[in-house]
Amino acid sequence: DQQVKQNSPSLSVQEGRISILNCDYTNSMFDYFLWYKKYPAEGPTFLISISSIKDKNEDGRFTVFLNKSAKHLSLHIVPSQPGDSAVYFCAASAGTSYGKLTFGQGTILTVHP
Amino acid sequence: EAQVTQNPRYLITVTGKKLTVTCSQNMNHEYMSWYRQDPGLGLRQIYYSMNVEVTDKGDVPEGYKVSRKEKRNFPLILESPSPNQTSLYFCASSLRTGRITEAFFGQGTRLTVV
């Protein structure tokens, strides 16, 4: 049972445009969400997070939006750059389960020059 | 430099031959975890540890063992590896600041069991 789902395996975007990566979850106990970026032959690196008490968090070109009623979050990258090409994973945790992270399947983002 | 170090990076082994993948972090983090990454399934947590001598199962613990005797080390043990454990494995660590925070990942261990 996949509790965190990224339904788009891949996304292709032109440099300078907006990239929108989506993530859905089913477990209503999740209250903290994170996005990770992964380049080939490297481990994932943390990108941005959001608590369920917020609906938006911004860090430079990256913004995460959370819609709790829809159990949906999205990552916006504006403007997209070729160096953003990577696999993006969303992850979620429940406040009662310290240390346990549940990841989505990942979305491969390709930003074309 | 803050880092999570896994060894080996690549390993090919035969079914049933016990193996250990080591993981060490130099950030004094309380939390450490092991994940496996498989195509179409993303990252799935195998085991995690909240501190020395405190471990708990993740989503896919079958066939794996862990131990946390020291804060910095969190080895993953496959007592009798099978081909379905062929995967890319990641170790991660994070601070315990009241709740989970961003995890730092190692570079991965690609394991092939034949």
C-alpha cells in the first residue's frame, strides 16, 4: 500500500519555465512533508520541507504548497534550470513516529536548455 | 566535512552468503535509517534507529538485521541474502529536534545477489 504517491514518473520542462512536481498521500496522520533531490550515483539531498500547520513554504526558487483537505502537495521550481534535472522524491512523516519517513516513487525532472 | 559514509559502494554476492554494509556518520545525529531504492517503488525504509540500542522496523524489514551499538555507526546485515534483495541501499542520519528533520544520505551501496 503506497501511502505517498508521485503519479508522474517524469516531467520535461524548458529552461526558465516553471516546473511543478506533484505528490499525493493517503495517511491522514502525516503532518510533516519533505522534498529530496537525487542526482545519479549520489544519495538524495534535502531540498525543502513543510509542516501541516502551513500551506506554503518558500526557499529561493523552490516553493512547496500543501493542500491538507486534498492530501496533496506540490513543489514549484521557478525559474527552472538545467542543473535542476534530477529525480525528486517527496516524503512524509507522522508526528508520533519519530524517525520514520515514507517516500514516494520519485519523478524524473528534465530541464532542457 | 559533515557526511554519511557507506561501504562498500558496490557489492556482488551469492545467495546465502552473509554480508554487512557499514554506515557511519560524523554529525552526532541521533536518528539513523536504512532505505532501499527499487524502480517504480521509490525509497522504502528498512529499519531505523532513534538512538543507541533503540531500533525499529520500517516498511520492509524482512531479511535484514541492524544494530546500533555506537551513535555513529548503523550497520545493515543480510544473514542470508536472496536475489530479491538486489537493490540500491541508502543509509541516512538526522538530528532529533522534537521531530524528524531533513535526513542526510550516504552515497548508496549497489548490491547484486546472484
